[in-house]
Amino acid sequence: MPELPEVEALAEFLAGRLAGRTVEAVVPVAISVLKTYDPPLSSLQGRAVAGVRRYGKFLDLATEGPDGPHLVVHLARAGWLRWRAELPAAPPRPGKGPLALRVRLAGGAGFDLTEAGTQKRLAVYCVHDVMAVPGIARLGPDPLAADFALADFAALLRGERRQIKGVLRDQSVLAGIGNAYSDEILHAARLSPFRPADSLTGQETAALFEAMGSTLREAVRRSRGRAADDLKGEKRTGMRVHGRTGEPCPVCGDVIREVSYRDSSLQYCPTCQTGGKPLADRRLSRLLK
């Protein structure tokens, strides 16, 4: 799933190509992606793009005018954006392919939103106010915001009994961190993903705050300036533990372990994060019974 660094890079990529250009057409190919009906997508036609920005994992394409409208996109787990300097002249046809929505600009350039797999979760909204998108309205603070300080982060964890991995991924607590970067952040902070958030000491909270900022900023730096089609590969190459089960930890050399769930998994280093003790893999335990 694209997370904060990739969506930030996508926003910057699009801003340099869309700002000031006129939307010629917005064509939904998979009707299921459209989550709003008023204003209609046709209200974007003929409008100039005023800017592109990120809210958590959401992309916001704002058009000129006092009431937008805005085209807001959440790529979900398997969605992606593909920029085309020249889109096909023929309109796209609905079918079983990955194409979900096409945005054409005056002059022929534009982008396609695609989604692989059978679980269709990519979401597109056309709204006058971005706060009309429920997922944006409930977002917590952005971890890279200039005014987000250690004291703010500590206040979010105070009294929070859930495991720290789940807290980092909760978009109502912090905006933009998902499964992959929470693994990376916890590894950098040398914390078990199973630690209750409210059990962290002041020193551990400070270390986690620093690891969160440095991990995300470095990922944004690596992604910045890359073409949209290259961002997925860049995310994978930058991971130290996530998606690297069985490989040696780049810090201590221990074998990276995994805990599997029904539709996701986490990776960690026992030596760096759990005092050398492997975490219980509930799925594996069930298979062995």
C-alpha cells in the first residue's frame, strides 16, 4: 500500500505537471471506485488545477474557484497512478482490466488510476470541501508537520493500551503511516511491535519519535523527483526489515522474523527489538495444533 512517503512524492510529481492545466475529462471506468455523486465528476471539466497536496495517504487535486471542486484519491492497498504524456485518443471501455479511472488534460496528457487484484478498495471522491471525505476528516496529526512536537506525540500515547504497532498504523492517531513504515520505524527505535504504547518510558518515546521522523523523511528524500512508475520499486529497495523475512538484519545480522495475520504480516529483528526472543506467530501456532 502506498504510504506517506510515496503519496507525498506522488503529490509533488503531479503538482509539477498539473498546476495551471485544464481538466478536459474525468472518466470512471470502474464505477465502484466513485464514492460520491454530488458534485458530479463532470463539474471538474474545464477547470484549471490549482494545486495538489497530501492528507495522510490521500491525494487532493484542487481546482480553481472558491468551492473547488476537489478530486480526492485514496489508492488503498493495490491502487496506483500512472502518468501518461499522451493518453490514447479513444475513451476507455469498462472491463475486467485494472483501469479504474482516467483523468485527461487539455493537450492530451493525463493519468490513469489502476487497481490490481480482486479486492477493489481504491476510492475516488469529488467534493467541494476535502473535509467532506470521512477518511480525511478523522485523520490524526501528520507526523512530518513542522508543528508536531515530541510533547504532542507523547500525549497521543498516554493511556493508550494497544500495541504500539497498531497505534502507529491508526490513521485517527497519526496520518499516513501503514504496515511497512511502522515496521521500519519500530526497528529503527529498537522496540517490539507488541509493546503496549503506554508502557514506553520517556526515553523510549523520544527514541520512537526521532525514528519516526528520520525514517519518513529519509523515505520522502529517496522518493522525491522519481517518476510515478518508479516509486513502488524505490519503496521496496529502501526497506530494512519489512518484506525481508529470512534475510539478515542489516544492523546486527540476526535473521529477520515474521508474524502473519489473515491479510497482512509484520517483520522484525529479534536481537534489535525483542531481546532475542521470537514473537508468537498465531497463524503458525494454529497450523501446528
